[in-house]
Amino acid sequence: MTDTSLDIRVAGAARGSALFDLVMRLLSARWTWGELTIVTPSGDQRRLEGAIPGRAATIVVRDFRFAARILANGDIGFAEGFMAGEWDSPDLAALLTTLANNYDHIRRLFDGGLPMRIANWAFHRLRANSRAGSRRNIHAHYDLGNAFYGAWLDETMTYSAARFGQPDQSLEAAQTAKYENLAALIDLKPGHSVVEIGCGWGGFAQFAAARIGARVTAVTISHEQHDFARRRIFEAGLAERVDIRLLDYRDLDGQFDRLASIEMLEAVGGDYWGVYFDKVRSLLKPGGRAGLQVITIQDELFDEYEARTDFIQRYVFPGGALPSENRLAPLIAARGLRWRRTERFGHDYARTLALWAQRFEKAYPSIAQGSKTFDERFRRLWTFYLAYCEAGFRTGRTDVIQMAIDKPA
């Protein structure tokens, strides 16, 4: 190694250490809730303790360069540092929960610099959910392959919040309970025609036909999901009662007694929420009822959330956006629909995500075997994603609701 190369490395390390010290000062100045221990590459420990008791969390720093990412790109940079292996944590969900509880006090640190905020905003806007954009965005997440999702989802192949009734309830039973509750919420009866917007791998469609005796039309724009769902329905002997279509929801026509949509609205994008509810109204017969399961963000956080791009939008669900309940209410009312009932179960989603994270970590070696797609960076991205979402539900910054909407007769 030349002297010049050594000088560059020493200078880079010194700069990284200085930026880390700056991040520590910014954290220390406003730390309020719980405890945070930061372990440096040399093994030194620095500890922050808030005035409000809370969970203890730990960051193990591998490379000081993660500090530069935070200062440049805020919370997205923090995630990128984890994806790059520059820091780790023995309990990632606990760490992100602690940071989320402190977010209102340390948010300036996690806003990032203006250039990256603009770049992230532009990236998100370019992924809007036009017809072509929706296909591209759905492909980016859901067409990772049925084998990938099948390796860690439960037997129902359900990729949305379960509803737990007992402490020892299995994930599969809790997913079925979610379907049962949504069906009850819309008073789904034998012989009813029901349309499902965003059917995933066909779990609710199969439930509605087999357990309720409904006639189901269900749509997805994921080729992988469509093929799996059609095969699933055929093998269950329900092909005469269930029609799975590879179709954009905007191209649906006809009218139905009932409508179901499970965690689809978040993928629509804020610019298209009005279009979505126009379609809900047009698809329901007079006197019909819709049951939606929707991830929401706190009303008080919505304006700030809408104005920026977060980690989920940048790396996981391009084009997506979470609504708040207050933002949904006028959209629904303006279309002559009546929002009748709301049930919230965000902590059940936190539990669902914790189980998914365990199952994903256990399944990862078989997922990664012989694959260039599912590399270490992919593993860390998905590990962060699942823990990030769990923290949102544990702190109440996000929630999940089942809502019943009526179309007047």
C-alpha cells in the first residue's frame, strides 16, 4: 500500500469518526424515551437514557460511514447503512421502536439533506400508479416468485395482517380469523356475488367461496399471484364459483352484492384514491356493502408523511402511500358512500410481522441457495423492512383497520 493510499484511508476514517460524533451529539441533545447503547467498532460503548422509561435498544457500529448516510439521506440513509452492513442490532425491531418513539424529538437528524430529499421525492413521483406504472410497481414486489413468499408465509399464503384471538393462536388460524371477521363485517351470505380488488394469492377468494358459499370475482395484476390463485382455486374444486382475473381494478365492470379489498388501497397511491372509491361505488349494487382492510397512518402525521418519501416507498412499495382515516372520510362521503364501522388491530399486525420476520430468517438459507437475486443485501433489506413495519404498529404511528362501507339503496 502506498503512503498516499494510507493517507486517504486515514483521512476517510477520521472524517467518518467526526460525522459519527456529530450524529451522537444530535441524538444526545433531544433523546427522550428509553435507552440506547451504541457500540463502536473499537468496542467502546456510548449510552443515551431518556427521561421517559422505555425499551432498551442497541446499535453495533461496524463502519462509521453509516453516519454520513444519515446526515445526507436521513432515515433512508440509516436503512441503507444497515443494508450495507455498516451497523447491526441484536434486536432490530426493538431498536426501530425506540427510535420511532423518539422520532418527534430527533426528526431533524432523520430528515436528511435537501438534495437527497428532492431526489427521493422525484423517484417516488416517477413511480406513480398509472396502468403501466402499477404493473411495473407490482412486479417489483409481488413477482419475486411464489416460491419466495411460500417459503415464509403461512399455509394460507396471506400477506396481510392477521387477527389474533388467543395468545397461542397460530398464524394460519389468525389469518383465517381475519377473513371471517371481514366477511362478517360486510354480512357476506351464501349466494352473494362478491368482487375482490387485489386478491393476492387467492386466500380470501377461496374462503368466501368454500366457507360462505359466495360467488367470487377477484383481480390482480401480478402474473405470479394470478397463476398461483387460479391453480389453488382449481385444486380446491371451486373453479365454478371463483373467477380469478389478471386485470387492473380500474377495468372491472358489472355490479356485485359485496366488495372486499385487503390492503390494496395502500398500493394505489394518493393520486388515485378518488379513482379507487369511484370504482368501489360503481361496482356495488344499490344497498351493497364493501369491506376494506387498510393500513393507515396517524392523522397528525399525515401531512408530513405526504410531503416526503420514506424507506418503504423508496425500496419496498414504489408508488404506494398510506392514507389517514381523516383523509379517507371526505373521499368516501363525496361519492355518496357511508362509512359504517371501523375496527382497529394494529398490535395484531406487529405480531404478524414479528412472526414473518422469524419465518423469513429461518427460511432464508433455502431461499438464497443458488440465487443471485436473494443475496445478503436483499436479506438485510427485507429484515429491515419487516422490523421497520413492526415498529410502526407497536408505536401506533401506523395502524390497520377493517372498515365497512355501504352504498345507499
